[in-house]
Amino acid sequence: MTTTRQIGGAIVDWAFYRDGVRDSSMNSHRAATELAVAGQGFVWIGLHEPTEDEFASIAEDFGLHPLAVEDTVKAYQRPKLERYDQSVFVVLKTVAYVDHDQLTASSEIVTTGEVMVFLGEHFVITVRHGDHGGLATLRRSLEADPERLAQGPSAVLHAVADRIVDHYLEVAEAVQEDIDEIETSVFSPERTRDTARIYHLKREVLELKRAIHPLHLPLRTLAERPIPVVHPKVREYFRDVEDHLHRASDQVVAFDELLSSILQANLAQLSIAANEDMRRITAWAAIIAVPTMIFGLYGMNFTHMPELDWWFGYPLVLVATATLCALLYRRLKRAGWL
Amino acid sequence: MTTTRQIGGAIVDWAFYRDGVRDSSMNSHRAATELAVAGQGFVWIGLHEPTEDEFASIAEDFGLHPLAVEDTVKAYQRPKLERYDQSVFVVLKTVAYVDHDQLTASSEIVTTGEVMVFLGEHFVITVRHGDHGGLATLRRSLEADPERLAQGPSAVLHAVADRIVDHYLEVAEAVQEDIDEIETSVFSPERTRDTARIYHLKREVLELKRAIHPLHLPLRTLAERPIPVVHPKVREYFRDVEDHLHRASDQVVAFDELLSSILQANLAQLSIAANEDMRRITAWAAIIAVPTMIFGLYGMNFTHMPELDWWFGYPLVLVATATLCALLYRRLKRAGWL
Amino acid sequence: MTTTRQIGGAIVDWAFYRDGVRDSSMNSHRAATELAVAGQGFVWIGLHEPTEDEFASIAEDFGLHPLAVEDTVKAYQRPKLERYDQSVFVVLKTVAYVDHDQLTASSEIVTTGEVMVFLGEHFVITVRHGDHGGLATLRRSLEADPERLAQGPSAVLHAVADRIVDHYLEVAEAVQEDIDEIETSVFSPERTRDTARIYHLKREVLELKRAIHPLHLPLRTLAERPIPVVHPKVREYFRDVEDHLHRASDQVVAFDELLSSILQANLAQLSIAANEDMRRITAWAAIIAVPTMIFGLYGMNFTHMPELDWWFGYPLVLVATATLCALLYRRLKRAGWL
Amino acid sequence: MTTTRQIGGAIVDWAFYRDGVRDSSMNSHRAATELAVAGQGFVWIGLHEPTEDEFASIAEDFGLHPLAVEDTVKAYQRPKLERYDQSVFVVLKTVAYVDHDQLTASSEIVTTGEVMVFLGEHFVITVRHGDHGGLATLRRSLEADPERLAQGPSAVLHAVADRIVDHYLEVAEAVQEDIDEIETSVFSPERTRDTARIYHLKREVLELKRAIHPLHLPLRTLAERPIPVVHPKVREYFRDVEDHLHRASDQVVAFDELLSSILQANLAQLSIAANEDMRRITAWAAIIAVPTMIFGLYGMNFTHMPELDWWFGYPLVLVATATLCALLYRRLKRAGWL
Amino acid sequence: MTTTRQIGGAIVDWAFYRDGVRDSSMNSHRAATELAVAGQGFVWIGLHEPTEDEFASIAEDFGLHPLAVEDTVKAYQRPKLERYDQSVFVVLKTVAYVDHDQLTASSEIVTTGEVMVFLGEHFVITVRHGDHGGLATLRRSLEADPERLAQGPSAVLHAVADRIVDHYLEVAEAVQEDIDEIETSVFSPERTRDTARIYHLKREVLELKRAIHPLHLPLRTLAERPIPVVHPKVREYFRDVEDHLHRASDQVVAFDELLSSILQANLAQLSIAANEDMRRITAWAAIIAVPTMIFGLYGMNFTHMPELDWWFGYPLVLVATATLCALLYRRLKRAGWL
């Protein structure tokens, strides 16, 4: 660990693998690299958000391309694959679903990070940006499978890509649940304020799409084109990852379409709700207008209005008016206006 | 049947075919496989939702690729075709239309399942996921046509694909009827609540699209590229299946567009309905406002209001008011406001 | 004609052409076929909706591919071109515009049928489905042009395709008129109910698109790829047909876009109409509210209300109220509310 | 000119060019053609809407392809390029912007015509359809630049295409102004009726798109593929024309998108306007309801209502009511309801 | 500087670079060019909006293609790359974000300019149009890095493209903030007038898209195809620029989609707001209708209305009415109508 500290606090873990087994006898990754170059195995260094200075010595040790190094230090990259003579540089977007009690208009739903992978014949360097997508458990599970690790650095790249793409599917599943919730809310008889939430989810889905979609090209390249640093057996495993990516992006595209439809359906629901309000309001207005009219009738000042002198005239009018209102109420109730 | 039990309850049926005819003399599929490898015929094993353990021995017997095996055990795959040295792995989505009395906002309309097919020179393994799309009748009808079966395992793959794609067309037909029903409902003079149903159908159509669309690529590959395990005569039959798939996906794409238009037309209909309500309401308000005004007129306390002292003043006003209301009613009725 | 009956009532006409001239000496199409195979000319058989049995003998005589035969007997195919060793099978959608007095929400506007063409070196078989698109006049006009017919069966295919695509353009022209009519209706000051009609037309346009669009690929193949049974001189004529098809499908795509815009414009028009209704209604409500208020004023029971005792108080109030209402009416009229 | 008359009134001008200079010594275009074929120069004949008969002799003289001749006589073609052995046939759509005082719902904005060009090694024939896009000034300016004309017939084709595409840009500029005007109108505080105008402009833009877009393919062919009758130096000039076409079609595509957004924004503006109307109306209703209620209060017939007997009761109520109404008015005014 | 004046005021700066170092000993760019052609280094001339005359002598000196020269003098070009025998001509759109206090419907948000670059083996000429995107600081920073400049003229092209594309990202960031601001405004409970602003931003985003998108093709050409005047080491740096362009155009495409959704969400918000207004209005109308009815009741003129003679009748009614109104108010308040 002392060596690690000297290079920089950004190194999370490093190890030398011989025939797929971790060799703990090394005490510096430089020594390991020298051995690896001699054809003995490979070294895997994992970093988290290194600064330019922290990464400089590693970049020099492994002869990484300056542009790739620059991309590695700056975050917010786009998924891509760059092929150099002796190495490959891959950028992958990691995606995390942020748990939230309730889907509001402002809650963060999807956050993105990056994992950059430098792949050489004798080394693999993984650089992670963002707070999620740690690779420690991945390293452990790989170390438990020496046969796979024995295929060299590209097995690590495959494991990383596989893990990240599987995570896309999980996030898509979670977003699906949010969409289900919004659907229920939009079409529930209760009045809910969904517009902002729908829009917000749409925005997050677009972000997800932008993270996932550009990965197709790098994965196809890894699956179909012979690349020296990618083991042929690993290559056909990338086809599987690409297939999972297809599933994830199919889903995200469908989300996008669904949310557009929900936004429109929401408008229709609002229009229905407004109409119902208007009908309820005016139904009550009609009920109240009837006695007002009748009372006005007997407020007239004609000399000859026999009813006015009947002793039961007043209660009769009251009863008649109340009955009329009740009948009107029942009728409007039945017509669904109240 | 005893052998079958030993392997696992997931095996639905298995048989050995020599020159297209079922040979019932075998008592284990392993023996059958050995004979098949010797060039005598092929074995067809049908499974339903096998667990990892249940499928493991078969995978080993036939040397299936671990990734394909993993895909087979896990359901919810995407249609695809994977080519291996000696075999082909195909995933097909099955689709079933769920009968429902009435199209409501929550009723399931389309359910999907999967059929995975492993195709070797001497074997075909079909694995089914989901409750529909059983292949027993298909096996029987194939066995009734030995000439076709004699073309080998790829004839089975073709029969399965053909059956599944024909089913897409049937489901599309059924969805068409749902759309017709919704159209009638949206444009009927009666007030119906269609927004949720339209949206729901749209969602199901998107699911259908996602099941159908990715099959194009595998089918084109089967129809156009020479694959060792696919009999050349069977290959040109796949062109026909692809053509049917084109018809199904043309229809589904049209459904998608139609439902978007219906959603918008529905909004227009709601707007018309709301306007009609408003006009009816205010027409009644106008009718009631007239007597209220007249009664207010004769409620004034002027000393010199000759009409008030006429003995026929009161009935005159009543009759005049009633006539006025009747005229107004007739006019509004004619104008289409009532 | 006797021979024809024996084969089936589905045969509409048949003839043998030598150097582009109809040879009426044959008394059976089988004899004609034998002669044709000997390199003397070709036979053209035209059928209308044959049953499987009716078509079986012809299929056998000419060695047609079973899948193509199946497609021929079943209607509702998709435009396509299938190439076999010695023959070509082409499916074309025919389209007819159904005359209607008025464009209502339910009137059929576009009906589709099919013409299937089997093309061999010495034969051409045309099979028609649907009530429109009869080929009798086409045959007559071709027979009037022996030079063209002398180019062999592919000249017939070209004539059929040319005729069908020209018909697309005519149908598009007719649909254009329907769209013009709807436009006029939507933007007319009169209140019209256009939503259902717009949607209905959109649906028919989508059907038209589905019939027309898939023909591009077959026509491009006929125009660009050398096919043995297609005469090289005829090939470049297919380029012209393809060009006409481009025009038709450009138009249909534009219809689709236009109808979407009309649907939206219609919504805006409905919104304007609703607002106008609301303004007219409330304008009248305002006019009636004024006398009601004034009459209420003089209905108060204050002891000291000098106006009540003026002998001209009552007529004054009546005149003042009427004047006020008239002024209000004029003002609202000018503001465009009435 | 006499010769011209003999061939038909459709010929607008013709000339023979030797080394880029007009040779006026010829007295018939046939003589000129013979000289041209001998390798001395080329002939350029310009026609306007020739009938079939008028064009027949020219078609024969130059051996034009019958299909191209048919296209030339019939107007309403789609932009295209047809390559024949010794010649090229190009159709271009001309576009003219129709000046209009005001953009109304019915005014024609864009009209289209065609220019067909037959290009051979020694001749160029331009046929114009429609009332705009005359080529006389173009011929004059070309004749003023003998160096360019010396490059042969393809220089004429380039000049025609360049002129037509530049005209697209001018028309696009003019349409841009119409869009600006509509934008101003839609978002102005005044109530304007824009829906029909927006839709109408959209329709014209779609027509423009249909005229412009299909020209990309012919121009790319002219710019990139070696065609015998196109001078290599002229070829790279077509790249420039294609670039201008890109600019025009970029703009037209943007118009299309903008107009869709304006249509939607217009709907929002209508909704805002309707809401404002409703608020103004009901604000006045509230102001009038207050005195009606108060007057009703003092119209009650209770024996013990002390206020009724106050001598200042009546004016007090009047003043109080007026004050209340004034306060209400001010408040609603401030809230933006009036 | 005297030399510069002679050529024209459009020259902003010029210099001769030998091995990446500025050689100030030259006193005319012609002398420098001669030296450069002799293989000693290269000359970089920077101009700003030259007129045709001002640019003519430079165009002649370096043998620039007349079409490229014409494009250079005229502004408003589309991004493109033209390859000539000895040189390359590149047009890039510069984009500037215009600071504004508040996003109104009329404020300019994005302005565009152009930078044209002529690239030869021994020269690079940069021509700038528009008020932003000055290249003086770029020249200085390049001169501070002789190693890079030593790679020749293509290093300058790369630096210019890199700077311009990085600026796209900055502008996209600024537009993102405008979108955030609009989102907040649309979904805030306050009534805001956002339609015009949303539309305006959409229009500016479309302009941005049109400026950015066509650059993909030129950059891909520079990154992938070997071009003689582009140094191989510089070529791979263009891949990086292309990658940044991808990021910018991904963002702009997302803006476009987001703004469409906001426009629709805005419509929904307006509909909600209108409904709320209507409910508030009618709630008050209901509150006022109750006393009006009650007052009418006691305005009736029946002889036998015992309440009228109670001495506490009048205050009782007043209190009862006020209580009723208060209860109604509370209830409507709770229901969210007030």
C-alpha cells in the first residue's frame, strides 16, 4: 500500500495476475509491469477520479496516448473506443438509479458516471468517475474465476462492460416502475399534478438514452473486429454484451415514446377534468337559479296575486321549490353532472 | 418416458427421426444422439422453462455454448441469431393475444414468451418460455410430413419460425379489431372515456413492436447467408417467413401511427364535447335568466306602475314569460345548443 | 374456351404470342406452352382469384415454386419480388379510389387488391385479386403493339407494373382533392365536424402508403440487376416505372404530414370556436344582468326613495334600462363578441 | 428565325457555339448539329413547353430516348438524372416565390416548374415548363464568358443547375420572411387568426421540400461519377452546386420543424387568450353580482328593518354599493383580470 | 505592417514559421511564401471579412480555387471540406452565445459566423466572418508550443477546429441553463408567459443544430482519410475533435426534443391554470348566489309569512346568511377551489 500512496491517492487497488491468479509477492506495480512485459501475466490498476498529476506517472509508465489521458482526467466523456497501435482505450458511461420516496418534479432519477479502460497486452487500467459503479466486487468475483482471468486483460474489459450494461437493464427496470406509477396516477380518478413529473422523467430518460446509445458502436467493434489486445474467445462474449445493450436501448426508446404519449394523454385527462368541474359548477348554479326565479315571482307587486293571500301560500312555495330543487338534483346526479 | 424423468421434468417430448420418420425404438435421447452423430438422422428435444440444473446435462451432451445456455435458462431475451462453429442458436419471441370481454385501461392485451432453438447437424433443441405457443401440434403436423422432416433439423427451425410469425399476423389482426372498436368509440356521439384505453393499447403495441422488429435480422441471415446446419432448400423457405414478418411489422408500425392520431383526435373530440356541454348549460341559464329579470321588473316599488293594478296583470306576465321562454327554447334548440 | 373451362373458371383469358402477335390457332394453353418451350414465342395466361385446386394444374405445368403458388392463392400479400432459377415471381398491390358523394367518417376511400405475376422465359401468368384493376384492356393495347410484345414476357410485366403505378398517381390525385376539401372545411367560418373525417382519411393514407412503399425494392431490382427472364431493353423501362413510384410515394408521404398538421389545426380551430361561443354567451349574460340589477335596485323597500313616487319614474327606468342594454349590445357587437 | 418556325413555336432560341463563341452564320440547327458532330463545337436549343409533335423532330435528330422524350413533353416530373450511352437526361424543378401583399390562407406562395436538359457530346437541349425561370438572361451571360462555354454542353447544364439552386436559396429567404411575419403575429398581444396561415405555409413548405430534396442524388452523381459528356473541370463545379442545395434543403427542413412548433405555440396562445377572455367576463360578472345581492337585501319585506326608515338609507346604500364595486374593480384590475 | 496595408486592411496578422518558431525577419508574406515553397517552413495569414478585391492577390499568390475564393468572400456558408490537388479548403461555423439579462421572446441567443481555412503544404490561410471567434489568442498559444506548430499547417487547422468545437460545447452549456430556467418557469406555481420564449429558444436551437451538424462529415474525412497536406500525427487528433463534436450535437438534439416536450407541458400547465381560474371564479359566484337567493325569499309578498313580523327576523337572516356563506367559503377553501 505504501507504493500506492507514493503514486497518488487515486489508486484504489492494483494487482499482478499470473495465469489468472493474483500474485501478492509484488510490491510495486512497476515491477509487476516489467514482469508482465516479459510475458508472464498482466497488471490491473484501478483508479478513482485521478487528477492530471496523479495520473501522469502511470500514463508515462504504460505509454498511454496523451489525448486518451486528457479524456481520462476530464470527466463527462461520451462512450467510445479508440484503437492505438499497442492498446485500446474505451470509455463507458455508468448509470445509477437514485432511490426516491416519491417521484417529484425535481428529484434526481438517473445519475451518470464514467469508467475508462486502457487495454494493453500486459496491462489493464480502469479509471472510474462518479460515486457509483465501484469495481471492487467485480475484481473479487473475477479473481474467484482464474480460468477467465487467464484470458488476459480483455477478460477484465469484458467483465467491466458486462457489469455496466447489466446495470443499464436494472436502471431501465426501475424507470419502468416510475412510468407505471405515473400511468396509474394520470389515469386515476383522483386529480393529480403529473405534468411536471412526466416531463422530468422524460428528461431523465433522454439523459439515459444519451449515455447508453453511443456504446453500440464500440461494442460492435469489440465483438466483430479482430483487435490484437482482445483475446479471440473474449471477443464472442462481447456479442452477448452487445445483445444486452440492445435490450436496454430498445427499452429506453420505448420509454421515450411512452412518455410522449403519456404527456398527451395527460392533456386529455386535464381537459376531461376541467369539463367535469365546469359541469359540476353549473349544475349547482342551475339548482340555485330555480328558487331565485320562483322567489322573484312572488316578489312581484301585482295587486291581484291570489296566491299571496292564501295562508298556506308561503309554505307551499317553500315546499314546491325544495321539491323542484331535489328533483333537479336527482336528475343531474343521474346524468353524472354531480 | 422414464428416461425423460431422469433428465428433468422440463423435457416435454423428444424423438429420433430417421429419414423424416420418428423412430420409437430408442429408449434414451443419448443413444439417439450417438446414432445421429453417426449420420443416421437427428434428434429433436423439446423443453419447457428448464432450470439451470435441468438443462445442464443436455447442454453438456450437445456441447452448447455457455452464453447461449445462460440465455436459454433466463427468459426475457431479445430475438437474435448466434452462429457457432457447429451450431446455430436462435431466439424467437412468441406473442399471444389475451382475450378480453372489453378493452379496459388495465386488461392485458398482448403477452410475450420465448422459444429458443439450438440447431446442430444432428440435433435440434427447442426451449419454450411462457404459457402459450406449445409446439406439440407442430411436432405432430411435421411428423405427418416425413419429406419435410427428412431435410433435417433446419426444417424444424423453419416450422417453428413460420408458426410463430404466422401467429404475429393473427395477433395483429386481433389488435386491429381493438383499434376498430376504439375508433368507433372515440367518434361515436356518446361520451366515452377512451384516453386510458388508447394509451394502454399504444403501450401494448409498442411491446408487440419490440417483440417483432428485432427478428428481421436473424431471418434475413437465415434466408440469405449459407449456414452449414441449414439445408439449402430450407433456406429459401425462410425468405417466405421473412416476408410474413414484413407484413406483421408493417401493420404494427401502422398501428403505432394510428394510435397517435387517435389520441389527438380524442383530444379534439373531448374539446368538442366540452364545448357542447358549455353551450347546453348556458342555454338553460339564458332561459332561466329571462323570467328572473321580468319578475324583478314587477318587484319594483314605483308608485305609478299601472300594470300592477290590472287584475289580469299577473296572469299576463306569467303567460308572457312562459311564451318568451318557450320561444327562446325553440330557437336554441334549432341552433343546436340544446 | 372449352379448354379453359376444364382447367377452371378462374382463367379469364389466355393466348400464345409469336413475335409479338397473338396466335389464335392454338386450342389449349398446354400445346402453346410446348411450342413456347421450343423457342417459338410465349404464352400469357390471366386468372382471377383462382382457388388452390383451380391453380394446381397450372402451377404443375409451369413448375412454379410451391411457396409462390401458396402466396398466389392466398390474397393480402405484400409487394415483393422472388427470384427463382428459371423464373421470377412478383406481387404488386393494386389500389382503387372509391368514389363517394361526400367524405364521411366511414366511407371507404381506398381499396386494395393484388396482381401476382409469374415470369418465365416462355410464359407469363398474371393472377388478379380484388374487383378492380382488370387487365383485359391492357392486353388489348399490348396486342396492338407487337413490337413491344416481341420483347417477350417481361414486356407484359412492365406493362402491368406501369399501369398499376400510374394508377397510384391517379389515386393520389383523388386523395389530394379529398384533402383540399377537408382543408376548406376546417378553415371555413362555418362549424363543421371534421375530426373523424381527418382521422379516417389519415387511416386510408396509411393503407395507401403500406401498399405503395414496399414496391420500391422490387422495382429497383428489376431496373438495376440483370435478371435472365427480363429483356435488357425492358429493364431500363423499369427505371421509369420506379421514377413514377417515387412521385407517388413522395405525395403519399406529404399527405401523411399534411393530415397530421390538419388534425392539429383542427384542434386550434375548435379552440377558437369554443372561445367564440363562450364570448357570445357571456355577452348575452352581461346584457341581461344589467336590467336585473336595476330592477333589484327599485325593488328595495326604503321609505325614502323619491324616484319611486315620481309619476314618470317607472317609464324612465324602463327607457334608461333599455338604452343601457342597447349601448352595451352595440359595444359588444363592435368588440366582436356578438 | 424562319427555320425555327418550321420546327415549331416551342423553340425559344438556338445557337451554335464554336470554342465558346456563338456562330451566327448557321441558318438551321440541323446544319449546326452536323458541324458539331464533326467535332467543331456544340449546339444549344432552348424550348418552352413543346407539344409532342413539336418535339418529335428534335428528338429524332438527336436520337433522344423515347422515355425521356415522353417525360419532357409531360410536365410535373420529379428531379432525376438518367444516363444513356451517349447522353444524359436531367430533370430539375424550378421554384418561384409568388409575391403577395399579405400572407392569407389561400394565397399561392410557391409555384413550381421544370427544366429538362438533354446533354450530348455536341448538343444541349433545354426544355422549360412553367411561367418562370426563363433562360434567356442565362444564355446571354454565358455567351459573355466564352472560356466557360468552351468547356462544352456540360457548362450549360452547370449554369442552369447553378441558377436554379441559387433560386431555391432566394425563395427560402422569402419564405423565411413569411415565417418571421407569422411568428410576430402569433406572439403579438393582438388577437390574430393565424392557424390557417400557418397551415397554408406548412403546405407550401412541403411542396418546396418535395421539389428540392430529390435533386441531391442527381447532383451527387454529376459531382462524383465520371460521365463522358460532362467535362472533368465542370464536374468539380457541381460539388459547389450540391453544397448550395444542401444549404437550401437544410433551411427548408428547419422551416418544416419551425412551422410545427408555431402551430403548437399558436394553440397555446389561443388557450391563453381564451382564459383571459373568461377572466375578464367573470370579473365583470362579479362586479355586477354585488349590487344585485345588496339590492336584494333591502328588497326583503321584514317589518323590522330599521335601515329602511332612515332618510339617508337609500343614498347610503347607493354610495356604499358603488364604492364596493369600485374597490372590486380596482382589485381585479390590479390582479390583471380586467 | 506596411506590407500588410498594401495588400488590404482585411489582413489581421501574418507570420512565417520555421520549425514551429515565428520568424520575424521577413518583411513580406510573399518573400515568406517563396521560402516556404523551398521547403523551409510555412506561412500563416489571418484575414477578417476580406472583400473580393482585398482577397484577390492572396488567392492568386497561393493559387486558390476560384470557387473556394468565391465562398470565402461571401459569408453564410455551410460547414464543408473541399479537397483539391495541392490544398484543402475547410469551412467551419463559429457559434457565439449572446449574453442576455433575461430570456425574452426576441433576444438573440445564438449568433453564427464562419472561419474558412485554406491548407496547403506551405501555407495556411484563415478567413474569419462575424464579430466573434477571433484567432489572435489561438495564434499566441500555438506559438508558445513550437513542437505542435512544427507539424505544419495542419496543426493550425486542428487548433482552429478544436477551439471552435470546444466553443460549441460551451454554448450548449449556456443554452442548457436557459432551458433549465424555462423549465423552472413553466412548472413554477406562478403564472408566467413562456410560450414565446420556448418557441424562440427552439428556433435558436435549430440554428445551432444547422451550424454544428454538417461538420461531422468534414471532420470524419480529416480523421480517417489520408490527405497529403494533413500531417499523419495531426490526423488522429481530429478523431478527438470529432468526438467532442459528437457530444455537442448529442446535446443539441436532446435540446430539440426537450423543447418540444416543454412546449406540450406548457400547454398542459396553461390548461391547469385556466381550470383553476374557472374554479376560483365560480366558487365566488356560488358564495354570492346564496344570499341573493335568500334575500329573494324574504322579498316575496305573501300575506302570511310569520318570519317577516318577528322583530329579530331581519338580523337572524343576516346572521344565518353570513354563516352559510362562511361555511361555504371554508368548504370550497378546503376543496382547493379558492
